[in-house]
Amino acid sequence: MSTVQTSMPARAAATGEPSAWSRLQGNRNWAAFWFMLPTAAFLILFLAYPLGLGVWMSFTDERIGRAGAFIGLENYQWLWDDSIFWLSVFNTLLYTLIASAIKFAIGLYLALLLNRHMPFKAIIRSIVLIPFIVPTVLSAIAFWWIYDSQFSIISWSLIKLGIIHSNINFLGDTEWARASVIFANVWRGVPFVAITLLAGLQTVSPSLYEAATLDGATNWQRFRFITYPLLTPIIAVVMTFSVLFTFTDFQLIWALTRGGPVNATHLMATLSYQRGIISGRLGEGAAIATAMIPFLLAAIAISWFGMQRRKWQQGSSND
Amino acid sequence: MTDSTLQTKAAAVNASDASEGMSYLESLPRRVVTLYLPLFVILVVLLFPFYWMVLTSIKPDEQLIDMEKFNPFWVIHPTFKHISKLLFETQYPRWLWNTMYVAVGATFLSIAASVLSAYAITRLRFKGAETVGVLIFFAYLVPPSILFIPLASVIQAYGLFDSPLSLILVYPTLLIPFSTWLLMGYFKTIPYELEECALIDGASRWQILVKIIVPLAIPGLISAFIFSFTLCWNEFIYALTFLQSTPNKTVPVAIVNEFVDGDIYKWGSLMAGALVGSLPLVILYAFFVEHYVSAMTGAVKE
């Protein structure tokens, strides 16, 4: 039957009478359906469906190896009274805010430096990106060794310089642990911010700076009134991505501290893994993960706003 | 007279190097303080962990723990003991193979799906194409950290638990949205006229895609491929959740779980493991820097 069908279009075309099959073949929407099918299958099966399932699981008491029953908001009520959960929310916000702010400041500064004329420009730019290429866990392991309580090279150097007298317990002390993971995150995130902002900077016409310099603008004024306004849209997008990935960070913390000491570096993602997979309380883990969604939606809304503004700017500039 | 010489001088400067711009206005000492010095400091900080990784992986054990007798910033009598121990006494080659297998498989699947969907969205202009594009962009923003628990039960239900195949099927959800947006950007730059000519000559949609669009978008495909491959290699939380038995693990997961014992001599092999695991990506990056950068910035700019 199918052979008859596939041979039909040729004959129909020859006689000039389009059959239903050839009309369907020429139809954009029908062709598009087949072209979109693989992508749609992946994204629905392994993204949209699990997303819904996760929200549903957060209303059940499912455990590993046992199907769950619907228990309403009990998981959330439980979390509401759980001081460790609130500590993880606090840690996540602190981690995201501080790391993103530093990444933005250093990343923008580095982008401005790289945008200037200098020898070996191309090589320096490619070297800058290496921390971003190397898998996070592997560089985190290197940081683990740098932060070691006995053999830390930082402690050793500072002792030799006479600044401190005993080893710093980088990952064992609450405040130091927080500072250490933030530093490692900034170290990995700065190249991404710098290189993407550099791409934005390169689209700014140098004649604008030349005109401003002739008008007597200072360095700061050139940055404030030319670079910054033209860069705002791309800054919005880059920082939304950066905030999003920092907020949902898991691997860096898991490789460095696993949430310790005394839960001081537990983020929502790591707590969700610990409760959901290690302790086996899938429902509770899913509830922690679902609690991250409102924050993510806020970040996405900001990103959307930034993109719209960019479109508007492109439209008005008539380039 | 002076005016004209100034002008010719300026013109000469402009002609000699157009990209130099206004940098001739700056004196050398000023450039050292405002440009070279900060850049040098940042580069040292960015590269130090790698130097430390390499140094530790070739240092003999006694030099690692005795920081008084030996200067820790250098190595005397480097050894390949850690690296050979890693390659011949652990399952490291197996983990490396797993990582490679998963990364290549997932990347090829994703690129194939992305080429089709990017073409459909940019060129077929079907009903709701713009909405689909936006939905795919949103899919890019859904992080693995909120999906790994439900996905673990989905994978369990499909009977794929503890199999690298599960990662090959799941990673495309991270890669397709990104690659689709990147390729959409490339496809938009290919002129419509080429396609129209082919249509008049009787080519089908499929032939147009395979014989015209894909060959013209090769740089975009390379960018998407390299970036996807790097993302796969880097992925951690899904691999950590789905893979249980030691021989099935990928490099990042195995390093975190299998090497961590109470031994103070673990650092040599740990750093060697991190180094060997990073090298393939760094080598790949060295060959395709331009593609990598355009992938990273392209997806953000689109």
C-alpha cells in the first residue's frame, strides 16, 4: 500500500493533478512538523515532562524504591519550619549576589583591558577563556588542593611573607569556606563575562570615542556616556545567564565542600541532592528544587526585558 | 606648515594601523600601570590553578608534603609515577572512554536535531514558528539542578538507570536549545535566492537542507559541535545521579567519588586525573578558538 502511495506524486505531477499526498508534501506546516519532531521529542520527554513531574513529586511523599502518595503541601510546610532549608536559601542568595557582582565588576574591567590595543592580543584573549573550558569539577579539585588545611600554597606563601602565623582552614571554617567557594566561582565565571562583554565592546564604533575625546571627555566620561549605555543590553543578557547559573550551581560546591562545614555552604541545589538522592526522600528533594523556580522566573523576566530593549535600540538606530 | 605636517603624521598613524585608534595618545609608563600590570595580575590568578595542577601531578610524594625542605613552587626530579599509576592501576581509561562516548553520542544527536529544527524555524516559516523559537530559548534557561530528581525516576522507569545511554538521551536537552539558537543565527545569513534557485530546479526541502544550507553553515556547525562537546564533558549532576557502578562513571564523577580516600598521598594522582581529564578539551579548544568564541558570544547576542 505504501509503495503505491509513494509512487503517486510523480504520476500526479505528470498529469498536473496534485494528489492529497503531494499537496501535503508541499505543505510547509506538514514539512515543519517532521523537521521539528526530533527536537520536540527530546525536549518534551526529557525536559517538559520531568519539569511537570518534579512539581507533582513535590506534593508527594515519594522515596527511592517506593511510589509516593499525594500529601498536599506537607513537604513545603516541613521545609518552612526547617532552619537548614532557610540557611540554604540564605546561602544561595548570598553566593549568587556576591559572586555575580564581583564577576560583573572584574569581567567588565577585564573586557575593557582586552579591548585595548596591545601586542599578542589574540593569544591573551584565548588564554583568558581557559578556566571556562576546563570542566568545573576538575578545576574545583585543583582549588580543593590549593585550599587544603595543611598543605595550602596560599597559607604557605602568606606565612613566608610574615602576614599570618598559622595555616588558614579554608574549607573548615564557616566564613572562610563561604569566601573560598565564592572565589572559585568568580574565578571560573569571569572569563565568560569578560569574553562576551568584549564581543559587545567590539561593536562600539571607535569614532564615538574619538569625537568624545575631541570634545574633551575624560576616560570616565567616555565609559559612562558611551560604553555603558551601548553595552547595557548585552550586560543584561550576560548577567542574567551568569545569575541563573550561579543560583543553580551544584558541581563546584559538591566537589569542594559538599555543603559543609555545618551546612554553611549548602546551596538549594546541593541540599536538594542530599535530601532527594542521598537520603532517598525524593518528594522533599523535589520540593526544594521546585522552590527555586520562582527565583529563576524572576531572572528570566529580567532577561526578556533586556532583550526587548535591545530590539528596540536596534530598530531606532537605523544601521 | 605645521598643520599640514600634523595632518600627514596623523594620517600616517591611521594608515599604519587602523586598529590602533587613539592609543598613541598614551605614554608608555601610563600604559604599563593601567593596562599591562592589571592584565598580568589577572592572567596569573586565572592560570595559577593550572600551573599548580601540572606541578602537583609530576611532583614526587616527599616533595608534596615537605614544604620546608623543597620550594613548593618548583619541582626537582619530576616523576610520571602519578600519571602512570592513574592510567594503569585505576579504571581511569575506562572513565575517559565513557566520557568520550557520551559526549560524542549526545553531541551528534543534538546537532542533527538542531539542524532540522533551526532550518524549520528560520526557513519554513510554519504557523507558530516564532513561538516555538521562544519556547526553545526558555528550554535553554531550565537548569539541570531542578530536573535531576524527576529525571532520575523517568530514567528508572525507562530501565536506563546506571547506563551511559541515559546520559546520551538526556544531554540533548542541554545542547539542543543552545545549538538551535546558534544555527538559527547562521541560517539567517544565507540568502534566500540560493534556496529559490534550487526550488526552481526541482530540489526538495530535504535536498536543499543537505546540499545547500548545511555546507554553507559549516563554521556554525563546528562552533555548535565544539561547544556542545565541552558542555557534555563538563556536565556533572546528571552523571552523578544516574550512574552508580564504578566502571560506568564519567571522569568528573569518578574523580570526585573514587579518588577521595583518607590518604595524604592522594593529591598526586588526583591532580593527574584532573589534568588528564582537562587536556582533551584544552587541545580541542586550542585548535578551534575562533569557533568557540563565536559560539559563546553568538548564542548571547542572538
